[in-house]
Amino acid sequence: MVGVSDSAGTLEWTPGFAEWSFPAEAGAVRTARTLVRDTLREWGLEVVTDVTVLLVSELVTNSLRYASGPIGVRMYSHAGPSLLVEVSDPLPDPPRERVAEPDDEGGRGLQLVALASRRWGTRPGTTGKTVWFELSLPG
């Protein structure tokens, strides 16, 4: 099983599925990156680790910036030839993709998700929203 720090609780973990919940605190991004990286290594999916960690980092950072409640991360690798990743938070407003100016320090997270993933989207939840992306797996 993947190691979990004190700031995250593993809600569920089975081969091909993992789910965590993080408090909306500064360390959530680092913890999410570590857990995603370790899980993908255990699943033998090192080929998509860097891009998955980058996109999860962007989405968790967005959740921290705008939401104040817990942040959920889920990964599914048994849904065919793809990896599905979801990041949820209690803010009901969907994220808005914007065009960042060359000198802007932020505003490129959703552009990265759109460019690096096979497909992505958002959906409302009972309390908040989920932003998801899908990556193609080799073979």
C-alpha cells in the first residue's frame, strides 16, 4: 500500500484505484504529488508519472487557491487503455480557462491540462465540483 503522510487520509486503495482526501493546507500539493507518484510506480505506470504529477499539482493548487474545504484526488487505471484522474473540492463554481499574458505568473493550469491530456472536463457534485482528465496508456 502507498505510504500516507499525516496530512492525507487514504480513503481507498486497490490495484487500479486510489482515493485520498487532503485538508486545504499548503502541504496538500506536495503530499498529492508524492502519493500520485508512488501509486503510479506501484501500478507500473511510470511512463505517465511526470505528466500526471504535473496536472494533479496544477489542479490541487487551483483548489487551494479558490476553495477552503477538503480536496479529493482519485485515480483509476482499470478503465480501459487510459488513466482517469479526478480532483474535487467543495467550491461549486467550475474553473474557467483563461489566456495568460506572457508576463503573468499564473493562469496556465487549465491550459496545461487541456494540452497534456487526452480529454478533460468538469462536473458538479453534491457539494462542489470535480475536475477530471484522462491520459492514454501505452499498449
